[in-house]
Amino acid sequence: MKNSDVFMITARTEDVEINKNELAQRLNVKRGYTNNTIESCKNSLMKIISYKCAYIRAPVDMSRENICDFGFMRIDSKNLYKNLSGCNEAFVMALTAGMAVDRELAKLKITSQAEHFITDAIASAAIDSFCDYASGIMKNGLDCAVRFSPGYGDLSLTFQKPLLERLNAQSLLGISLSPSYLMTPMKSITAIMGIKNEKHT
Amino acid sequence: MKSILELMKERRIYFDGGTGTVLQEMGLPAGQSPELWNITDPEKIISLHNRYFDAGANIVKTNTFGLNRDKFDNYAELIRAGIKCARTAAEGRKDAYVAFDMGPTGQLLEPLGQMKFEEAVSVFADNIRIASQCGVDLILIETMNDSYETKAAVTAAKENCDLPIFVTNVYDESGKLMTGANPAAMIAMLEGLGVDALGMNCSLGPDIMLKIIGEFEKYSSLPVIVNPNAGLPEVHDGKTVYNIGADEFSDYMVKIAQGGGIILGGCCGTTPDFIKKTIEKTKALPYKVPHKKDYTCVSSYTHAVFVDEEPILIGERINPTGKPKLKEALRSGNLNYILNEGIKQTDAGAHILDVNVGLPEIDETKMMLECVSSLQAVTDVPLQIDSTNFDTLEKAMRIYNGKPLVNSVNGTEESMSHVFPSIQKYGGAVIALTIDEKGIPDTARGRADIAKKIIERASEYGIDKKDIIVDPLALTISSNPESAVVTLESIKLIRALGVKTSLGISNISFGLPQRNIITSTFYSNALQCGLNCAIMNPFSPDMMNVYHAYRALNMLDIGCVDYIEYASADKGNTQKHTETKSEETLHSSIVRGLKDSAVIQTENLLKDTEPLDIINNHIIPALNEIGTAFEQKKAYLPQLLMSADAATAAFDSVKKKIPSEQSDKSKAIVLATVKGDIHDIGKNIVKVLMESYGFTVYDLGRDVPPEVIRDCAVEHDCKLVGLSALMTTTVPSMAETIKLLNETDRSIKVMVGGAVLNQEYADMIGADFYGADAMDSVRYAENFYSEYQKIV
């Protein structure tokens, strides 16, 4: 099935500023710490990273307790239900940093474990930062809930399947899912971001 | 009715447009699989096809895009129903054809994904068998964004039906597939596999495809299909619409037709109106089928390498002949060593890598398949599959992602009758050796005659001479004084036959001292005679000097840009080395994480120090120093890992000097992230440190079932297992693994670590040790083995 109502956001690497706290945390260093290896890994990664996001704005039926019904998927989750309280629409999104990152990591795994670890950490921070960037574009002034992803709390990873299918994630983003719900490319994210109902005065 | 292939020779033909867009207008809810309507609402599907035929389309795609055995239990029934709908619509119409539509499986293939190539072939084969029984006119493999999965689908189609095969891939705005291939690479592979038409669909609008069509026009000998989306979706008044309308779309299609698009249609967002307008505007345009392109190339999963004026370097280092370390790596199944050789040769400038893993004591086919698959995860240059075993060649060509170079065929009937059928089936260029039943002719004329014979015999299999690269064989001048002269003369005669040439250069100097002098001079001479490919050592400065000088002297490197970069980079390296020599010791190199310097310092030490003393007095104390600094939070994790890298490199240099029977295999550990958990960073850090301390690490990766962990520990008689988990949900899986290990062998100790664990949890699930961080784990393992060795 190729749905025809999915939107795309792409970004050049220079448009996405990597969140410094996130990076420090993933590298296990003090905020702002860097060295030659970290810088050269960052430069190599930035040449190959390719940010892409696909999303829809979907209605969500919250009329039954602890069930979030998006039509194309019905999610039974206390945590997501709570996260989406006060919403009857949500952005459903999938994002990726691209397959070239996986290839670079596979190569570094052979040649240098330190560079592998560092590049992996930067790539994780980068895709998170792109997620913030893309969410900002989607929100466009709307009041939104905190992003929630399969794997958080009681929201099962299995929902990645209907979510990715709904977003044509394979043809638009090249994201595929293994039988145990691992995404390839590795640096990919799926998320739901509720849109708060406008307050009536 | 004419077959679609006959019709294509006469006139432009047209595909239909989008399915989802039209069906959603008919009431299909967003997100529901349209294929279900094949059974529940067939009249609507028939009406969809009728509207496209009425608009003038010649080919409709069956509503079967997302169907396969992994996605729908009743996929067979849905496929049959879908084909019946299309057949019903085509009934009684002139020039109306039904294409069985097959989309991707939804899973990514190995080595980056999880699905095996043969598994994908089998999934597609099921679909093809059903479709061919139901009577379709052609197979359309579409919306493929991975070259490897495309190959699996085409292979399945070829093996299970005789129908024409059309293939369209999804290119993004950079003109590449999601997994990296450009049009030239896809064309090389698909023409080799023998498809009937190829092109692009989906993804972006006709504006973007117009930018790429030139690439197809330039390289494709086959008719080119262009089925674009109606641009990109936008929201207007709360409704989703595509941003390119039928008028604009059809205007673009005129330009695409003029640019070489032969078979036109639409994809997402297009409707019968788009197709109707496209046909109106393009049907009167002059029509000519593409002419046959005459270039020699091989390809990887990203790009094609053209054998033409540019000299081609084929790295020879993955070949065990005369390389004891590679032999050892092959015997012990040490793929990392082989992969490293591949990466280093690519970095050194090799355009293609020769892969030969033939050793009498190993299973050559199995090793070849592993090497080809793994190399294609870490390097993007095409591979030259090198074996004297026909079965190995055939199987490796099957799983190769791209159009391979095959090494080799020769003029004997036995060789030709085995190798050519495989090339006919899977595509490929082949190195043809000028030797036959009577041996290697002494004269250039004799060698050219064998080349002629091979070319003629190949044509009987439909293999064009552009895919034959002749190697007239260089024999050493130490025993054959006339060898170089005859070989060079052969190159000239063979080039005159209209084929490309290759040589294994280094043979020429076998048995002589200072071989590089002879080898590189011979290479230079051969290039002057028209040699195209050299199987050579890209680490040899003499050979690379000849290569760069030849390009600069023959107007292949205008402005000497590449030469200048090559020459200056070389100078830089020399300076760097002297600099590190004066300042660093092995200890400081490891503490500071300087890998290159650590290797140089180790080699210096090895001149007058016992290998084991280097480990115990230099490497381990340095690691302990940085480890302690890390524990005291005076050093960060990246620094610790850089030190570990440097220590591992030093350790590897030392190991070369320790005879293999003496090397310490006693310190070993099995590491895994437990089943259900996909996080492996913590585990990888422990692995690196363990290796730098000299442990043999059996790394099972992530999401590993308990039985696999147990089997590995038992197989290697390894008494220490490290398990990692990051998610609370996977702690039970860790407990289960520990239980299984305990049941198997009480003497196996299990250490655990990971973000969700603490001492209390670890005790609860029966672990022997909880490692708070990587250093903690290493210290436990070191202790364990020093105690263990006292007992044993």
C-alpha cells in the first residue's frame, strides 16, 4: 500500500544543530568536551548523513480509556493515553539519518572501536536533534504534547509496524523492520506527538 | 495479440497511474490495504483498471503491490483475485496488457538488514508462481529502493516464469536509491540479469525524474520506464493534494519522452486524467528504441566502474598465495582481518577488489560467500570473484550485490562450458585467460587466437565481447626471458580485437630481488601498450607512482589535480611519522590514544624486547593507568576507547611475533546483548576493553537467544559469559539465559551489566557478578582467569 497523504521534511546537515547536552550524554563526556578524534568523526559523519522525515497529521479517538485509536492502528497503552490526554489529533512520524550511516558504522567496527563508539554517539544525537527540528516545523505554533515513541513505557515496539506502513516509510525513507522490530537504518526514530485541543474561551 | 515486447519495438507504450489515489476517492479508508478489495469489492478494482484502459493506458498494474506470504495469510487468494480483476478489464481490448505488480518485502536484506538473500528470493518466487499460473503478460517489479532486493526479485522471476520482466526503482533527489545505487549501477546489474525494460517510479515528481533521465539515456541499452508521482503532497483546505496537476505533469512527460523515456505512466497521486493527457501530448513524438551501448563495466551496490581510458586498479591482497597471515585468518575464520584488508585497499585507491579464498583445508564456497557478503557491508567498490572452483564462482555470482567481475574463464572447453552459463544467468564481466588445452602459446599471435576463440564461444551464450576482459598472462622473466615482450605484444593484438585487457602484473618479477623495480616498470610499459586493468598491490608506492604519473602524462588528470594531492599526501605522512617517533613512548601513545604511534613504538620495542614483556610491562600498565583515570572520572569514555584502540593495535603487532601455538587462547569471553534487546553500545565498549587486555572475545551481537549463547560457550569451552541489557523488559530474558547456562555447566560464570541493572537485580537473576562499568567488568574477568588458572 502506498498512501498518498504523507508529508516529507528533509534538512541539510548544516540546518540541524546537534544538541550539545544530548551529545555529551551519549559520548559520556562533560558538555562541550571534544578532541581531534571526535571532531574528525563528526566531520566524516556530516558528509554522509541524510536526514529525512515522513509524517501525517492523524485524528485520534480517545473515547475509551487507555485506548488510542488512530484508525489505522489501535493502541492499548496507559502511558500513551496519558501522554495524549487533551488531544484528538496527533502527528505520527518516522525519521532517519540514512543508510550510509549504517555502512560507515559497519566499517568503523572493523577499523576502530573508538571511532565506532564516537560516531555512533554523534549519529544518535544527530537524529534526535533532527527529530526536534522536524517537530518544530510540524508544530508551527500548535501546542503539542511531548513526543512519545514505541518502546517508551508500556508502548510496545510492535506498533512500529503499522506506523511505518502507514507512512510509506520503506519507499519514502528506506526504513525497514525486522521480525523482532529492529529498524534499519539503525539511526531511525518513530514517534507520536499529540496536538493539544485549542482551549475554548 | 502481439506480445508486449513486440509492440514495444513499434511504438511508445503507456502504463496506468496511481492506485491508492483513485481507490481513496472511491471510499478506501486511509491506511487500509487496497489489496483486500480484490476479494471484497472486485467491481471497484475492475472499474479502476477500466478507467485507465479507457484513458489509453496499454498496461495496467494488478492491485497486488503489498502482497506476499509474510504480510497476508491469504496472499495467494488475494493475488489470484487481483489478477482476475485486471484480466476482466483487459478482456476484449486491443493492445491491453496486464502486469503482475510486485513491491518490496518490507524487510532489508543482509548484511545490513536481517533477511537472507535466498529467503527474499523464495518470498518473491511464491508470488511469481501464482501469477504465472493466472495468466499475466509481464512481471513488474516496482518501487524497489534496494539493489539487492531488486536482484532477489528478478532472480525469482527468471527462475519461475518465462514472462517479460520490467523493473522500476525509487531514486531520490540525489539520483540514488535509498541504499546507494545510482542509475549506471542499476542498469549494469539489471542488464546483466537479463530484464526487458527498466527505469524509475514513485518517490518524487516528474521534475526530479527529468533530471535523472539523462543517466538512463546515456547508459541503458534497454527501454526506459518512467512512472513518476504527481509531485509532493500538500494540504489545501484540509485535503491532501499533490502539487503537480495533470497539465503540468504531462508537460514534464513530454520532456521526459524527448530525453529518452520510452514507457510512460504514473505513480502516487496520478489519476486517469494524468495518463490521458500524457498520451495526448507524447504519442506523436518521434519514437526510437534505445541503441545498444558499448561500454565495459562492473558495479557494486552504489556505482559502476567503467573500463575504458582510465587505468583500473584491482587490489590483489585478498588472495592467500604467499600471504601466511591471510592463510591463518582464513583457517581460523577471522573475517575481520579480511575485511580490514578490503577497507585498506579501497582507501589506498583500488577500484575493484579481487577476492580469492581458496585453501585446500577450508570450505571455499562457504568462505567466499561470507567474504563477498561481509565485504559488501564495509566497502563500496566492485568485487572480482576469483576461484578455480566453478561452483564457488556460480554461488558467489548469485549472491553478489551488483554486476561482478569474474576471475576467470580460459580457452578450455571445460572452463567455458561451466563459466559462461553462470554469466549468462547472473550477468558479469569476465577475465579471460589466454590458455587452453595446449597450454599458454609462446607467441602473441597464439594468445590472440585463444582470445578470439573465447569471444566467439561467449557469443553463443549471448555474452557480448564488451563483457570479456582478456588477460594474456605475464610469466616471470627470470625463467622466460621473452615473457614481457610477448605479453606486451599480445596486449596490442588483443586490443585490436575490440576487447579490454587485464594483467596480473606482479608475476613478471617472480624469483627476482627488489621485485618492485621490475614490476612497476613493466606496469608502465603495459599501460603504454593499452592495458586497462592491473591486478596489483595498491600498498606498493612504486606501483601507485606509475599509476599517478601515467594519468598525469596522458591527459587523464587535467591540471594534475590528483597527482598533486597524491604527491603532497605522501610527504605529509613521512613528516608525521618522524614527529611521533621523537616524542612518544608506547606507554604514552596508549594513554593518549595514538594508534599509529603505538604501532611504531611497538615495532621499535620488538627489536630488543621479548613480546610478552611488551604486553606485561608496557601495554597493560598503560591501559591500567587510563582505566584508573576513567574510574576516577579524570578521563572520559571516548579517551578510554581510543587508548583501547591503540593498545589493540600494539597488541596485534606483538602477536605477529608470538608463534601462533603460544598465543594465549585461554582468556576468552562470550559477550551478547540478550534476546529482545537491541542496544549494544555498552556491550561493545566491554568488548573493546577486553580485546585490548588480550582476551579472545566471541561477540554474538544483539538480540541473541539464550540457546545461541549457550551453544557458543560450549563450542569454545569458554567459562566466562558477559550479558548486557538496557531495557527493563529484557531482564527476564537475561534471567532465562543465566538459568540455561547454569543448567548446562555450573562452572560457567556469568557477569551482567547495562543501564537497568544494579547489584540487587543481578543477585535476583542469579548472576555471578555485576559490572557497574566496563573497567569493572575487565577487572573481574582478569581476576576470574588468574583464579581459574590456579585451579586448572
